[in-house]
Amino acid sequence: MSYWRLASGAAEVDFVVNDFELAIEVKAKDKIKKEDLHGLRELVKEQEQVTKRVVVSLVDQSRLTEDGIYVLNYQDFIQDLWAGRLIA
């Protein structure tokens, strides 16, 4: 497990798991906006092997963005993690 950041520092992702199999951004808020997804969107441009991108947050309802980023309530994230749905 590590983190990722552009050399310029303009974008970062909190956690990268298993050689970019899973990228996780953590936000302690209940409204996820476009700018909150910036790091995950930049990551996939540089690291095309990323298979799953996730934002863990306090949102009421989990959702999938138009470009394939999972925005998960932290409880859904924990359930998916323990059930093996996030990491092969």
C-alpha cells in the first residue's frame, strides 16, 4: 500500500493498493464534488493499469460516476472490502 502524487503536486490519491489494482481517496464529507475526484481522474491518465477507483466518504447513498469512479459510503466500503469485492 502506498500513495500517489503527480510530480507537480497538482493531484494526489490517498491510497494505492496492489500495484495500482485499487486507488482510494478518503473524504470526510457527505457531498462529493467534481474537484474531489480530480486525483483519481489524473491517476488513471498516468497509470492506465488502475482497475478500480474509489472515494470513501460520508455520502448517504453510494453511486458510480459516469467515468467509473465508485463513490461509497464508508459502511458500504467496509462491507465491500471484507466481502472481497474491491481487491481480487
